[in-house]
Amino acid sequence: MRRRDKATEQKIKCYAESAFNIGKAEGKLEQLKVEFEELKSEIESNLDFREYLADSSISDLKKINMIFEILGENSTNAIKAIACMLVTMGGIELVGRIFDYFSALVKKLALRETVEIISALELDSKFINRIKRIVDKKTGLDVKIINVVNDRILGGVVIKIGDKMIDLSIKSKMEDLKTRLKALEFRGDVFGFNNTGGQNS
């Protein structure tokens, strides 16, 4: 039973990743997400349609054509390719879970593609473009840079990439200095004096 569940999960993962890669290659991930959700909703809510797709006596070609009719002539090639995959590879019954996994991948990419630079003053475009080139090169993505002004950081910058943060602010450096000084507990021996007030030799 566990082996079967694991195989199903792997199947869902592979189909979702395939859908994601198709949408990314076509440059239409957001539109694909909308179309995919509409197709999923139609399959889950329309009993007659779901039974039609599950009927083994009906050819895959007829099922695909039926889906194309529902999607409409203005639908993307990406959703059409996914529809073909779902029908021919037996993914119709898993469409809801495949869509959920697909949506998670799209959301993760959206977070990763947005880079937030927090600074005490508004940054000039030259500096922002420099950061963008560095991040693009390191990640292989075409990131979107957002500059957020927050004078509480005093100076420097804080760079947020998805759930990662690089803190290069003056405030952070000051807090680090405070922590280091506190750790020393102002012991006399650290500054060349012993705790009794006498100078170390």
C-alpha cells in the first residue's frame, strides 16, 4: 500500500513538474495557471464530463477534442499539451492534486524571482541594475528588483531573495557590535586590565 502511495506521489510530482516546465518554456505560467485551474474545476464539478473522460470505450483523441472544446480556441498551447498528457498518461483522476503541486511550484518561482532591496534612501537605477545582473547570473533567473526605503536601517542595504536575506545594513553592523561588546562583559583583562583594577603586565 505504501509503495503504491509513493508511486502515486511520484506520478503527481512528475506531471506537475512537466506542466510547470511547459508553461515556463512558453513564458505563460500565470495564464497557464488560470487555464489549468479552470480545467480542474470543470473536471471536478461536472460529473458527466468526468465520467466521459473516465470511459475506457471512448478514444483518447475524442476525449482530448472534448477538452479542447471546453478550453476554447484562444487557450494556450501549454494547457493543450497538459490536457493531452493528462488523458494519455492517466492523470485525469489526479488532476486536483497535480494542479495543487503545480501551483506551489509557480508560487515558489514567483517568490524566487522577486528580489527586495531595502535601503535608507532610494537607490539609483545604476546600483539596482548592478544588483540585478549579479543575482541573475547567480540564479539563472530574470529577477524583478523592488527597492523599499526604510530609514530605520540607517545605511547600507538589506537584500531579500525569496525566504533568504542578506543583511548589509549599518543597523545590523551596529547591533552586531553591541552583541560583541556585551559578550565581553567589559572585563578589565580584555582591555589590558585585570578585574582588580591593576594593569596586566
